[in-house]
Amino acid sequence: MRSSLLAAATLALVIGAPALAQAETTVIHRDGPDVVVERPASERKTVETRESGDGCSSKTVTRENDVGDRKTVTKEVCD
């Protein structure tokens, strides 16, 4: 009788512990001001297109604003 009670308690612990672990929810609250970065509306845009003899072409677009932030994107297509 004592061993069956011990086995039942062990089984309940093994089955119940993972179920309790899955029910937890963690909420993180951060206090602080919202940060908004304003950038000037003026920007320069350069487009460069290249075609090679093997049927591939590439297009490179570079954008730069007055602050000096620059982004370059290149796309290549082969037929």
C-alpha cells in the first residue's frame, strides 16, 4: 500500500510539473520616453544599371540624406 502511494505521488509530480511550467507568463514593462528620430526630407538618389554579355543585369540604388545616412541596394537578374 505504501509503495503504491509513493508511486502515485511520483507520477503526479512528473505529470504536474511540466504543466505548471507551461502556464507561466512573463511580462516586461519598460519605463522611459518614446524615442522618435526625425530626419530631413531631402535626400539624394543615384541609380546605376549594368548589363553584361552573359544575359545578366544589375541595378544599384544608393540613397543619401543631408545628415549623411547612406543605404545601397543591389539587385541582379540573370535570364
